[in-house]
Amino acid sequence: MNPIIPLVRKEPFDDPAWLFDLKLDGFRGIADTIQCRMLSKKLNRLQRFEPLLDTLPSGYVFDGEIVVLDDAGRPVFNDLLFGRHQPLYVAFDLMVADGEDVRSAPLKERRALLGKIVRRYGLQRCEPVLGEGKAAFNAVCDLDLEGIIAKKLDDPYQPDRTRWLKILNPDYSQKEGRAELFGRRYA
């Protein structure tokens, strides 16, 4: 189950056919409660975070982010990286629901289903902003968060065809030092 990898876009935009998610600063995680595994965006096993599967319902495959939040609810990447606090899993998409593959459904249907699952099981989820990417991006920058991800509401979950766009906060304070510590892959 390959994840969709967002492409970089410089400028935010407004479009009623798109939603804009908060780009959480953590580790991307495919949470597979059917095969009891947590996978990275490159499909490597994330055994360190597999205990998070116990917080999710069985029979599902979620796409989401593993994060550590500060007291204000903001992601703190270094706390996650160095295991300083308990991580949590924030789902932002759904690939399999109750054993049924839902990747061919449009994003708006998958998100509606995810909303029901979140409410039923008390899971973590960020609420998207519909259509107003510029306002979402400005708010993210004002709050010193990493950025936003733009997703078209009618798109299926197909990594080879579906395009997600990440728009990064150029002044994000937590990006400092990552290139020196970990090489270019975290920059």
C-alpha cells in the first residue's frame, strides 16, 4: 500500500475543489491494523511506533502522521525524534475500512468515513480547511507551523495518479539545524 508523496509548491492558492490539511511535523505512518504494522512513507517498518496500533481499531489501514505535541498542541519534531514524550497517531486519510479497500473512493468520501471512525473510536484528526488555502497558509505561518498539504476533493487514493501539494512555511523555526544533523533528507 504505497502512500501518496506530496509534491512541493511554492505559493498557496484558493480553490473550492481542494481541501487544505495542516502539515504535521512528524513521521509519516501507514497504520495497518490488519497486518499489525506501522510503515514509513518508504514502506519501511517503524517498529518503535507499532504500540500506537493498539490505539486504533482493527480492520483498517490509515494514512497519517506520528507526532509529539507540546502543551499548546503544536508538533515538536525533536521531542518525537529523541523519544522525549509519548507519540500519538493522527490519521488524515483512509485506505482500508472494515477490511474493504476504499482507495478508489474520492477523498471527500474517504474523509467523511474517516470522520465517522474518528468519532466512534475517539481518534486524533486535524480538521481540514475547505477551499481557502491562502488563509490556511497564513494562519500556519502566524502559528509557526510547518505548512499545509493541498488535496483535491474528487481524487482517489492512487499514488501514481493523485497529486498532493505541500506548501511549506519558509520561516518555520523547527527546520533549523536538520540539514546539518541529518543531511538533506530532513531539510
